[in-house]
Amino acid sequence: MEEAQANQHDKSEVLFLPYLTGERTPHNNPFATGCFQGMTAATERHHLTQAILEGIAFSFRDCLNALSEDGLPFSEMGAIGGGAKSRYWLQILADVLNVPIRQYVGGETGPALGAARLAYLSVTGDTPKTICVMPEIATILTPDTAKYPEYSERHARFSELYKNIEKPE
């Protein structure tokens, strides 16, 4: 990821569909497949890494759009899990989604901590209010609105690529 970050201004046309194990929301297609599109002899490893990060962010954007269409607006989001350690990755998400992303202190342990809290609640009978406290925010990454039009165009190409190679259920 460091290589992609160091070369982030070296743009390429490579797109990545991240559907390596099918796709759930919003496509509900277990037969969806992943692919790289747009590679040339000039494509380098950092282009592929950037395409992977953007492809995952575009997939999140599809999910966010589906939720927004159902009336669930998002003014801010929080990141947890291993990827939450990378400010670079979270900035891409903020830019693609056009929404601020909260980076929590210790956010990389969020999924495991959440599971542990649920187990604790089931054993002790305590209320969620006693154990499920909001984590401390390390920083909030705000979207770079100048990047949103470019990402919107790339997302449109990403969506078209999915439609062109979609495998029916």
C-alpha cells in the first residue's frame, strides 16, 4: 500500500472488480467474479494496488447508494478492522463515498472487540449501555470534494464493467 500511496499521482485506467467470492449487497449475486480491466504493458504494481483499493471503495459506494435509496442517509461513517489503520485507505474511502470517515483509536480491533462485547452481554445479562461505549475518535478524514467528480466517472465505468461481465444467478 505504501508503494501505491507514494505513486498516487501516477494515474492509470486500470479498474478492479473485487467480487472474488461473489457479491452480496447490492447485487445479491453469488456468481459475480473479480477481474482487472484496462491493464497494458505500462501497468505497474502500484497501479494494481490503487485499482484494488478503489474497486473495494466503489463496491462500498454501491452499498451506500442502495442504503441511501432506502432512506438511510449517511453524514459520517466509522472504519474498523485492519484497513482502519491506514489513513491513505480511509482517505480514498472518504473521497469515493464523499462522506467523512472516523478513524478510531484501536479501530483495527473493532470487529473482535464487538464480538467479545456481545459474548459478554449474553453471559452477564448486562445492558448494552454498560459495555457498548463509543470508541475514542483518533481523527476524522474529510472528503476531498475536488476528487469526487473523477471518482464518480471511474465508478460509472466500474458499474458498467460489472454489468458487462455479470454472471446470472
